[in-house]
Amino acid sequence: MKTLQLIVLIVQRVLITAGVFLTAVVVIHFTAIDPKERAISCDRVCNRADWPRICRFELVVEKRTFRPGSASVTGNVSLAAGWKSSESPIIAHYYTVNGRYVGPTLTVCENDFLVVDVENRIPGESVSLHWTGQSQRRTLFMDGVPMITQCPIASFTRFQYRFQADQAGTHLYHGYTGTERTQGLLGAFVVRSVQEQKLSPVLRLLTEETVWLVTELNGMLAVNGQRSWRQAYSPNGTESDSNLRIRLVYAVGHCQHWLELEDHDLQVLTLDGNGLEHDSMSPVDRILLHDGVRMDLTFIRRVPVEVHNIKRDYEIRFAPLETYRDGCERAIFHLQYDSLLHGHWEHRSHIPSVSADDAESIKYNLIASPVLRPPSKALDLVGNVCGGMVLCPQDLPGAREHFPKDLASYDRRLELTINKRVLDGVGPFGDPTHETVHSVNGFTFAFPSVLMLREPANDELRAHTCGGHRRTLPRSCHPLTARCECVHVEHIEAGHRVEMVLINADAADDYVYHLHGQSVFIVGMATGHRTEPERVVRNLTTPPQRDTIIVRRDSIVVVRFVAKNAGLWLLRDIGSPSWSRGLDVVLNVGSHQPNFDIPSNFPSCRHFVGPRYFLV
């Protein structure tokens, strides 16, 4: 009898525990869609045992004009120190978020729910915000692509973004157009995670972190919106050489810069929020940055020859690439050591204090030792010069546990050829004109006139859609016309393994693409766009995982991914100053007629015709 009672008691407690757990799961699930609480603070040390918080923010977007000779303060906006009006040769327009050039850093923990109220105070200009790195798995309508997943936020209106931060790492929120993103309408978006620190022994040692958001305005680089920016750092001196995690975001549209830190080596830890294999990734002297790159890195101080003469201030140098000298300026910022322990230094292992008599011996050993002084290396994230001591994107070792084994083969192959041509014409006054037309597979992307997510079967939309699945072309794509402007859509079945080949047939320009909603593995790169894609060597063991891809001029990039996230995801050319210059592609992952669960009160785009008596 007692045994039976004990069994009943155990079953009751198990059922009660399971009921409480299921109730909590249901509550979290539904509050993710309609949160009604405000977290006190979401910038915290993340703990696996904590419940996800609801993090509320308010972003007010405005636009300012900076004229030569004006004061450095325009209205209620304070430009960074060192930003002199005499340095601005032309009138510059820039955006502000909450009154400042470059918006605030939003910091949350993985799986937190964000509620962000965005107010557009720009007269006559609509905006939308994209949240890089986030899958938006259940909230496709929060991806921030105008006329694809949401209506743009009209002047003097508000829009509320609500989604779950499910991808940890260093990310970015920014205005959709290239001009907005590179002229102030952006901010760092940091998603912390306990899991990444558990998996990476290097990240566990980094107890401090900082954000370097690099932007450019009128040829002048700034970090975190400041021209005279300085990074303060206090080394711990007894545990490791560096305990600082640098979250770097580079948002400079038309320039590429080498990043160097005087007397230090740089070690890249993550790219686009995805970890690298640290054991096989050695430190480098400098890194070539391209537009849209997001990375975590730390630094390793080189052991100086004179141990007792250690500098306290080191230069952080941004040197423009030779081919981008026009309009790209060199910038120098500073790393300021707040405190130093005299008499000892570290380089991966502790070096004890030494006397002045031993300085010459240390000097000889530091120069001669290949362990302490490895050959200098450069990391070229663009891929201009590869080989030797220059590492390129295909040389980066991705985390072994991230690459799915079943991606050794694929179900669908998609080739996208990027091209550019110049059309000669005649202007309105008879003067000759030259227009540059960009296209992908012969299609120049144009945005739809209706909200694509809400009305996928709209007759007007279908009449202007083109792509691999379409047997008939839109009327604008007649063979006798100079261009084919349409909504370029490529269909992919959900769950399929995809190999996507990006072919840049343009011999003059590089292009940077950002894929919304998916991360891809860069498995191959080759120079020469006429190279057979099958001949490109593929890395199917440790390819780097990214969501931002640079396609060098006259080159091929091969990526693979599993299309497990259904939705309308844009393959976005981030170099376009406006909504699009024709190089975008919508990847429709799922059925050919998607039916997404959009909230009933989600805004719809409508034409405004005014009162009836205005119609004649």
C-alpha cells in the first residue's frame, strides 16, 4: 500500500511540474507577439537560468543639414568633438537617432523579446529599419524591407518592431537604403549569449567589451560618431594579455580600409555573429575591412624591446586601400592604457619581471624566437591579393560543429550573374546622356507597387514578376526594350539544400550582398567570371559562415545553405544609395503562393487620393 501511495505521489508531482513548465512556455510564446511589459534593463550579464526579458526601446529618426561655416551644433544635435565645419567642403545631409549622429547601442541577451517604437520625423521621406543577423523566423513582417515585408514608415508616423533576438553576436540596426545606413541612421545591436562563451575558450577570457562602430561622413571617418575618439583600456596584467572584446561594425559605403593597431596583433573571433575555429586562426598584423562587415576581435600586445619603456598610448590606424584613395581619408584614433604593471609583459603566457641587466638577453630572444614573434600576416576580407602571408575569406576556418554534413551535396543550384552596362541616350534638351544599368541574370530589380507579403497573388504584382520560375516575361521586358525592370523572384523549396553561385561579370566594381533571414557557408571563391563554377574548389569541412558576402570584380563566389527558414528573404545589394539600383533578388523560400500569418492589425499600403470634391 505504501509503495502505491509513493508512486501516486511521484506521478502527481511530475504532472504538476510538467503543467507549470508548459504553462510558462505558452505564456512566453504569446507574449512574444503582444508584449505589454517593460524590462528595467536588458544590458546585463546573461544567465541561462534567467527568463527572457521584454526589452523596450524608442528611436526617433530625424534628418539634419550640415553647411560649411556653420557651428558644430545644429539645433539640438551635437556633432562629435573634432568635427570642424571647415573640414566640410560641401553641404552634407545626415541622419540622427534620438538626437545624435549614430544611434544608441541596443544590448540584449539571446532569446530576449524586443519592442522598438520607431518614429519618423523626416518631412517627405519614408524609412524602415532592418535588423542584421536575426532570422525573424516567426516574424517575417519585422524584417524591415519596404514593400516586401512591410510598408515604409511614412513621415510623422510610428511603427513598432516586435521580434525575438534569436541570433547572438555583434549586429546592426540601420535604415534600409545605403545612404541612410552610411549617414547616421544606424546603431550597434549586441546580442549576448552564454552558449558562445561556453563553446569558445577565448571568449571566456574576455571579461570586458566595447563597440567600435566605424562610419564616414564627407570623407571623414568616425568611431561611435566621434572624430576624436579614444578607447580607454585597463589591462588585468596577471591573467591574460588582453581581456577586451572589441565588437567592430564597419559601415563605410565607398571605401575599404586597413585596420592596424600599433605594436599589437589582432585576432578575429567571429564574423557576422558566427564563430571561427580559434585553434587554427593565428593573429594578424592588419585587417582589410569592407562595407557591412561585423566582427568580434581582440588584440595581443607584442613584447617591446625595452620592457621598462612601455607606451601608454597606441595608434588605431585606418589606412585606405590604394585603389580607393579618392575620397577616402586616413584616420588615426587612440588606444589609451589606463594602468600598466611595470616590469613584466605577457604574450600568450606570463613573462615574469626582469631586471635592466637582462634587457639585452630578452631583446635577442624576442627577435629570434619564432613563437613570440611570428611572421607578419594580413587578413584581406575583400580578397584582392591572396596567398603567402595574406589570408582571404576562403582561408578563414569556420567552426567545425556549425557546418552540416548533409551540405556535401545539394538539392537546388542557383546561378546569379551580376552585370553592368552603359546606355547612351538623349536628354530633354537634346544633350547626350549616359545611364548605367545594373542587372542580375538580365533582370533589373524594381520594387512592387503593393505589399508583397500581404498580397502575393495580386494581379498587378504577378504581371511585374520575373525570375527562374516564370515562363512569361512582364511587358516591360520586351526584347526590343533596353532593360528589363521587374520584381526578380527565385523560388526555393523549404528544407532544400541550396548551392548559390554569385558571378560578378563586372570588371570594374566589387559588390557586397547581405542575405536576409539566412546564413550561408562560403565554400568556394575563384577569380575570372568565365570560370566554370564546377571547377571552383570547394571547402566542405570548415567553411566560414556569414550573412554578408563580398563578390569581387570579375570573380565567382559559391555558397551553400539549408533553406529552413520559410519566407520572402531579400538578397540585398547594400551598396545601393537608394532602395535599389537593380541588383537585388527576392528568395521565396517555401510554396509558390506563400500564406504567412500576418497580424490582423499590421499596416497595409494604400494610395491616398484625397477628398472626393478634389477629383475632377
